[in-house]
Amino acid sequence: MIKVNRYFIPYIIFLIVIGYKGQLIYSFFIVLIHEVVHYLFARYYKFSGFDIELIIVGAVIKLKDLDEASPKEDLIISAAGPMANLILSVLFFVLYKKFPYWEFLMLFEGNLAIGVFNLIPAFPLDGGRILRDILNFKFMYKNSNRIMINVSIFIGLTFMFCYTILFFKGINNFNIGVIGIFIIISSLKERERVAYIIMGDIIKKKYKFMSRGYIENKNISIYYKKDLLSAMALFDKNKYNVFTVLDVEMRVMDIIYEGEIINALKVHGNITIEEFMKIENDET
């Protein structure tokens, strides 16, 4: 599907902020390379289904199932785009030193700008996904996403603070403020989206398991007085979650699977695990 993307304005703003005023053909080339590299690495990991979004200075390729990627896969895919821009910036810098053409200088500055800008650890930039993936190696997806959202909002507020300071000094750099607002809005949208990502992943796990023939488990011990939503908050997005229910003496009371928790929430609402086990015993 081909459509126009209205969210690509940070690229244009950032190029204006740093003084890069290249012609559209060069901007299109830089952005297109960035997105194509993302796509090629995603295809390498067998992700498919994408939209091509045309914009004033390039194109954006959005993979529909990228949220199913493991932290390692998503880290490599996210880092590939800006790394390609940085490598190209070095290449064009060397070419400019040997052959001082204006076009080589423009391609050097543009690739450097896009590469560095995308590494800012804030949503919706690649740097935000990269930092979340790194955190995901140690923390659960939901916790990693929450940390990243807070970092992203802080960076957005920092941009707004810098804009305010410059404004009172008589420098009205409106672009910095717009970037800050864009980052904050994107971070708040990501906060709303994470619950749908986790729920969608739960639904897709069965098909992923049947396709691959295996799925990694995550075993968690949980107190029987906790409610079902508390258990659901511990779900790992890319694993099949198995809960060992413990009493106050940390003795095993039962084993509950993530599918049972989802079904219980649909039927009974947010009851405690103790109440759920009682219902299960009464039915048997």
C-alpha cells in the first residue's frame, strides 16, 4: 500500500536546524537508503508485509509485523538504518576531500544529520527502539517500554526547555520546540500502544509456535493473593508465560498458563489468583 506520511516532519525540521538545505533529490536519496536498509534487514529475519509512505523528501517503509521481532532482531533492524547513513557520511566525506564537489559535501552532511538524529534515544526515532531493545535484554518488554517512554518524554521536555531558554535570550528557534512537542506526543502514543502490542502478541503466539515448531518459555513464581491483571503485567511479549502459584510459605499451590489467565479475565474479570483457583477446583 502506498500512502503519504504526515509524521516525517522531524527529518525536515532537523535538516533546517543544522542548516542543511540540499535539493529534494539528495534528501530523497538519503532517506530512501535509510528506509531500504531497515527493510532489507527486516526481510533477512523473514518479516514481511509493509507499507510504503511517500513524503516530500523521501519514503518510509513500515513493516506491519515488526512488533513480533525479538529484542535482538529489532535492535539490529533499528540500528541498521542510522548506521548505514553514518557509513555513507564517512564515504562521501572521503570523496569530498579527494574531489571537492558540492554534491559530495551535501550527501556527507545529509547522511550525518539523519544518522545522528535517528540515534537520539526518543520515540519515534530509531534510537528509542534501540535503547528499549537493550533494556529488554534485562527487563520485561513492558518495563523496558515504560523506562524508554519516560526517557523519551524527558528528552522531549529538554528540547522544549532549550527552546524556552533561547526564546528568552532573543533567539526564536521554533524548530527545536516543534521537535520537543513531536517527541512528547509520540511517547504518549507509545504508552497507549504497548497494551495492544502485548495482547496482539498473545493472540499470535499460537501461530508463531505452529510455524516455528517451538517457543521459549518464561517461568514466573507469583503470590496467590495477587490479581489476574498483576499476573498479566508480568507477561513477556516474546515468550510463553507459565506461572507457579506460591502460598505465604512459598509452597507450590498450582501451575497456571497465560492462556488460562486471559480466559479468566474475559469470563470473571480481575479476580485474585486464589479466587480463580477456587473456581477451577469447583468446576472439576
